[in-house]
Amino acid sequence: MVEIAQVFNNNSALVNLGDHKQAIVKGKGIGFHMTKGSNLESNKIEKIFYLDTKGSQENLFFLMKDIPIDVVTTTYEIIDYAKKKFDYNVLDYVYITLSDHIFGSYRRYLSHTYSESLVPDMSNQYTTEYLIASHGLDVINKNLGVNFPESEIKSIALHFINARGEENQENHLKKSETIDINQIVKAILIDNNIFREEGNGNYYDRFMIHLQYLTGRLDDQTDEDEEFSEKLEKEMQDSYPISFKIAKDIYITIQNKLNRKLSSNELLYFIIHIQRLTHEKSKS
């Protein structure tokens, strides 16, 4: 028996495991007529996703503010598969970036505005990430009742490529550095008339979280990463010139502040975050 901490819907819930540990559980009807504090029989649980770190627990509640629980649990299922099948270590912020991507693609699919990914195929360089993404695509299509094309695998793989690493002390900025970087970025955003508002608060907060995990990605670059990023960088500059300019300013400023090189992939993610905040329309 486990104690229910929160019922998400009829088929999923958050449970307490003791010692301040929690997990997301899924199973047909496990949340039906259940409330917080109810005891759930373990044999009714079909899938369980452990929230191993404090960060993953915090990210869960952050995601649930504006992302449907079915998308959130789908994300956790994909990441859980990566960890168990391939012993793949990822930074916790991938829960946010991948959920955000899946939800965005899902909404575009429903509104008939979805278009296939233009990300170059790098499966030869990132075999493990593409295997994870291939399974992830099957999970998404099954759980959400959609039929994304195989090109979506490239986008899913990119999230794992960018978030690979381990959660440890060395992967976090010192508190003073985190504050400095956040303040630097906020100042650049303000200079470009970008402010945190009610309409963009979630995107703004996601960008700040992305920055908090920055050191986990420092100096993590290969020649393949560089080639991969240069192709995308040119496409992004042509498509979103204003967002590119702002993101490039942030990218260079942070490097100068830390006196360390950022992966060129980082610039791409800065552009994506800025484009969401500016709502800049693609020029190509």
C-alpha cells in the first residue's frame, strides 16, 4: 500500500513512498474515487516514475501549472526509459524542456499547424539519443493519441543531447554566479523591451531555469556538436533575425562573464527562448 499525495486524474496520481520520497504512478482507474491520504494498493500500479531528486519534484509542480498531466507523465515515461534502458544521465531541466516541446507539438498537431522538424539528421553521431527518441515517439503517439512523423525523433533527440550530464554539485552555478547571470540576462531583455508579464510568465520562468543548469553544459562539446549547431544557427538567424541578435548578445555576454566557452548548442536554445518571448514570426 502507498499513500496518495495528489490525484491527477482517473489513471494517474502522485504517491508518497516514505522518507520524503515520491513517485508518479499510472494504472487504469487508480485515481477513481480516491483522494489525498487514501491508500492505494500496489498491485493496481502499472507504471511508476520515481522522483529521485528534489529538482524533479519541483519541476513536476512547475510543469503542472500550464501543461496537461498526460503530457507531463508522457515526458517522465520517456526519461525513465532513457535512465533504465541506457543508464542515460540527464540534467533535471530536461523534464521542463521536453514537456514544453511535446505540448507545443501536440497543440500544433491539433490545430493543423504542425510541420515536420527541420533539424538535421545526426543519428550517426548520437545513436543512443536517437534510440531513446525513437521509443519516445512511440510513447507520445500512444499516450496522446497522435501520429507524429518520424522526423519528430530528431527534435526529441536534441533535448537529450543538450541535457546530457549528471546532477551533482559541479553541475550547478555558485549562488552568486547564478544571480549575476540571471541579472545580466534580465538587463539585456529589458534593453530590448522584453519583460516578465502575465502572458509570457511561463516562458520567462523556463528561460531562467534553463540558465540555472548552465554549468552542467559548459565545455560539453564535440566536433559533431559544432557542425550540427552551425547548420542550425544559420537557419535560425535567417528565420528569426531579431531573436538571434538578442540571443547572440546574451551568449557572448555570459561567456565573457564566466570566462568560459559555452557550447554552440546553447545559442540555439537561447534563440528558441527569446523567440517565444518576442513572438517573432519566421522570416523563412
